[in-house]
Amino acid sequence: MGKKGDAKRQQILDAAKRILLESGPDGLVLREVADQLDITHGNLQYYFRTRNDLLIAIFDNEVAKYTESMKDAVAATSTRRGRLAAIIDSGLTVLRSPDTALWRIMMSMADHSPEMAMILKKENDLYEAVVAQELKQIAPQLSAQRRRHIAKIIHAILDGIGIQFVHDDPNSADMRALESEIKAAIFALVEAE
């Protein structure tokens, strides 16, 4: 695909993401995405043959943005604890953004659809692999298995905090204190080796 094709693909993803956030999963219909962009249904299907192909692309795009921002945050600091904190902080930044609703939508869809559960697993595996790779740079003394486990722990903690943010003020003093405790726990896990 050339630059024009890449731009069209991104326009479709942006429109589909907007629809998904505004109308939920039932509102994401290929014909409506095409209508919103004033393109034919066939043209949209050139880029995304099915609704699931479109959903996968939306979430792949989000994971890529998320992991790139995490890698940038880690690279911007030089100490082990600073780099570990950057992993947590980048996740918390995403959790405070409106895009977090996308992940709640995906989790809800995964409860009812084996296909969506597989997509969610793929995205989670990708995120955890990137975290494990960052951990390899931060703490090379850790075994590959230990890095994968710590990556899963970080992921589970961030998912839990994401749920907390639904009903608690993410900027409250209590939540900020909890963030410090999370970082201390991750430091202890990494430094235990």
C-alpha cells in the first residue's frame, strides 16, 4: 500500500474507533463506517474485509501506540527504578485517557465472543512481550520466564487499576499513593533476583 492507501486505512481506523467509542460494539457496522467516510462499502472492504478484521486493526493500532509510548518513556530515563517506574507510569497515563474505554469494550465483547477473546489474548500477549523485552534491558539478570511472569504481573495490576479508575477518582491522593505502592512492589520483584 502506498502513502495514499496508508492514509485511507488510517482514516477508516479513526472513524471506526470513533464509532466504537460513541456507539459501542453493536454500532460498529462496516456500511456505517463507509457512509461516514463517503466511500463505498466495497472500498472499505478492500482495506478490511470483515468487522473482525477492522476490530483487530483498531486494537493493533492502539497496542502499537501504547507500547511505543512505553518504550519512549523507558528510554527517557537511565536508572533501573526510573525505567521500571516509566513502564507503570506509561500504563497509568493510558488508563487515564478516554481511549481506555476501548479496552473495556473489548473485554466486554470477549465475554460473549470466542473470536473477540482470541483478539484480546493476542493483544495482551503482544503487550506482555514488549514489557518482557523492556525488562530484559532493565534487568538482564532475570531469566526469560521470570521476565514473562513480571510482565504478566504488571499487566494484571494495570488492568486492575483500570477497573478501579471506573469508580474511583484516578487523580485522588489515595490512588496516587497506591501508584507508589505498585511501583515499590515491582521494584521488589525485579530486585529480588
